[in-house]
Amino acid sequence: MTQISGIFNIIRPLNGIVAAVSLLPALTLYAGDLRYDWHVGWVLFLLVSFGYVINDIYDVIGDRENDRRRPLASGQLTMLSARFVAGFLALLSIVLSTLYSVNLLIYDVVLLAALFGYAWYVSTRLAVANIWVAALCSSVFVLPMLIAKSDAGGEQCLLMSYAVVLSFLFHLAREIVKDIEDVRGDLLLKRATLPLVIGAKQSRLVAMAILLLMAVFSYYVYLQVGQVAYLLIVTIGVNLPTVLIFLIYLRRDPVKWAGNVSVVLKFLMLPALASLLALGLG
């Protein structure tokens, strides 16, 4: 029973669900009307789950310092079981992708390699690691161009490019905040993360600057498309809460409060995706 709960915890299914849900605005932006593909959604779920498992495998020493509640760090799951789960998730994603199309298979294999490469090596490479993860997360908005049966018009491609930029900036800022949270374990592993190179306070300012840039760009998008529903959701659901949490964060310890900020940003992914969905339906 402990092993089953450990498997559930290590794959972080809620994060996989969010990744699968992100396909909804991505396909809608591409098609110009409400679209979803459950087959591709499952592939995304499996990819994200694989990413978390392989990252925990390579990060177990740091997790013993940063968060002993994680399955491998706590002993809830054995390393052998974790490797089996990672292999199973990768294999299943490849099988499902093969059954769908060659293009989805290529996307799947590239992301599996990129996720493995991040956990094995890239995660130690200063800001490159943050950019790497942000690029992988925002790649879902490129996916429709690979799997769709028809070509999108110029307007749809422009909207998708907006979504890629917004998603990239959001995830880049959140990855920096997560590095601030994990600074003690990363110090133990002698990693060259941004907080360890320039300091936690300075890294906090970098994350804030990136999110400010994201907010400014979100209003640039509105000026280009004039979609009121998008404007309301992105303002009330994303930008205002982001400003509020960082105003509070500025008055708190940057390391101790980084976990709280990271959790808030994770929840803000849902209204962020809703704003992009509204953009696609506009």
C-alpha cells in the first residue's frame, strides 16, 4: 500500500492533469473554436508524470535536504520502483504516440529526451535550466501545428505565438522561485542555480521583473486582439493576484516564503489557461 501511494505521489497527477488541460486552449487557439483531443491529452499527462519521476530520481539527495516528504527522500518508494515507473510511463507514451501519428511520436520522443537531459545534467546549469523547463512547458502551444489535420490561418498562428511567450515567461518566473525554495539542497549538491550565484533576494527581483514583463505583454496582446473576456480574466485572475502575492513576498524571507509563492503561481495557471481559452474563442 505504501508503494502505491508512493507511486501516486511521485507522478504528481494534478500537475499532469493541468498539462493535459493546457491542450484545450492550445487547440482552440489553433482552430478558432473549442477543440480537444483526449488521446494527445493522455500523452501530455504521461510526459509530465515521467518528468517528475525522473527528476526525483536524480534529485533524491537534494530532496533529503529540501523536502523529506517526497517519496524517494522519505523512503516511501524504492529507487527500483521509481525507475520502473519512469520506464513504464515513457514506454506507454511512446505506444500512444505511435498509434496517433508520426509527428506526435517525434514530439513525444524529443520531450522524453529533453526531460531526461534536464534531470541528468541541465538542472545544474544556472539559468539554462530555468529556460529549458519554461520552453518545455510552453511547447504545448506549438503542438497543435504538429498534430492538426489542417493548417491554421495567420491570425491563429499569431495568437499561438502570443500564448507561447506568455506561457514561457510565467513558467520561467516560477522556476526561479522554485530554485529559491530549493536553495539549501542545491547548495549541498553544489549546483549553480540563480539564487546561489546572485542571491535569493536578487533572484526574487528577477522573478518579479519577468512576471511584470508578462503582465505588460498580456496587455499588448489585448491591444492587438481587443478581446474583453481575455482582458478581464488575465487582469482579475492572473495579474492582480500575482502583484499581490509578490508585494507580500517582498516583506517576507525570500527562501522561507518561496514555497508559498510557488504554490500560488501553480494555482494561477488555471486562470492563465482560461484567459488563453477566451483568447482563442474570441
